[in-house]
Amino acid sequence: MGVIKAILAGMGTTIRKARILVILYVVNLVFAVIAAVPLLALVRADLEHSFLGASVRPLDPMWLGEAVLEHQEALPAIAASLAVFGLFYLALHVFLYGGIVGRLLDREGPATLPAFAGDCGRYVWRFARLFAIALVFYVLTLGVVMGLVSALFRPLSESAVTEWLPFILSNLHLLIALLLLSIVHMVVDYTRIAVVADAERKVLKALRHALTFLKKRFWRAWAIYLLIVLGTIVGAVVFYTVLGLLGGPGVAPLAAGLVWMQAYILFRIWIRTLFVAAQAEFYRSHPY
């Protein structure tokens, strides 16, 4: 199976399993509402009886700056609660991936909530172990490999006679980091797929399956990944361009902005499932 064919097949899978998007959207919405309670309380206290509340935009920089200065004593508590929610979201992220991968790889199975939740529970501990292994690879990539790249770039940057060379090297450093992280993330994705597709209980063995598969098909697999990333970037550019046009005081622009934000959230959730579906189609069409 070629690159484009795998992506199109993945799109078809996400359309057939569209109920997964609804489940993920509802879960994310509930979590976001709970996590936003501290910030919403702050907004309500500041703007509920204020003339500014009628004209301020969401996340207005001037209001945020004033709120930070006014509520400095409460900021540590808010930051701590957000950190707790962040850790909980990571755990939820690992848990939900069991349902995403399990339901997308089950061609004939239903995408109902009980089936989704069953896959979440079935694969949660395997994916949790994989998450721990992935953290090691991310640390090695950013700490060791990128440290070596920085060491190679530093003499060139320090000896530069203009600002252009440091600027170019800085952007090249960022690009290398992003590309290396994309490779690590892609390997993790295929390991998740191997866990489910090969009914593999041992995560390290599933990782070996993924590496064996990618050894012969790395460039095509990476092309699939990068093309979906490119689609994500294009979608983000479109979102922020339209959001800028919708900005402004008043109820109508605010409502339109909120609706557009929800559409973008659904787009990001769809992209999340597309990564799994397209890579799964590619994995199953090329026995390793």
C-alpha cells in the first residue's frame, strides 16, 4: 500500500467509526470544563459586575496582565491545580488510546461506548508501560542527541560575524529536534498498533515488531506521518486566520468564535484518529 492510499484508507476508517470522535469530544469537553473551573471563577469575580466584561475578548492580553497582578496570591494554588489536571490528562490520554486503537483496528466491530471503554481497560496497562518507555526515548532524543547537535552548532554560532548564521542554525536546530521527535512519536504509534494488531502483551516485543516493520518501510511510513502533520498545520493556519476575522466585542462574534473553536477541537480529534487509522492500514497491508 502506498502513502496516499494508506491516508485515504485511514480517512475512510475514521468516517466509518465517526462515533469515536463523538466519544472523545464529550470526554475532552467534560475534562476541559472541570479543569477550567479555577480560571472561570477568576473571570467571574473580575468581570461579572464590570463594564469591561461587556467588551473584553476571551484571553485578552491586557485583562490577563491585570488579573495576574491582582491575584498574585492565588496564582500558586491555580498553577498547582492546573498541574494536577495536566498529570491527570496524561493518564486519561494513555487510557483513551486503548479505545482509539482498539476500535479503529477492529474493522467489523462497533464503535459504541461499551466497546470503546472495554478496549481502554484492556490495553491501559500495556500502553502505560509503553508511555514510560517512550519517555526514555524522548529524554534521550532531547537531552543526548540534541545536546550533541547543540555542541556541533555552538562553535559555528559563536564564530559568526553576522546575525544570520546564528539565526539559521537556531532554526535548523529546532527543525532537527522536531523531525527527531516525529520519528520517536511514529515508532510509539506503530508499537501501539502492534500491541493491538498482533495481540501482543509484551510491550518490548511489540516495539521490536514495530522496529522490524519500519526497518524496511521507514521512508513511506515517515511520509504518511509528515503528510498528516502538514495537514494539521494547514488546519491550524486556517483556524487562526478565521478566528482573527471573528474577533471583536459583542455577543455574535463571541458565539461565532466559540462555535469555530469547537469545530477546530473536532478537527484535532479527527487528526488524532487519522494518525492511528492511516498507520494501521499501512501496517496491516505490509506483513513484516
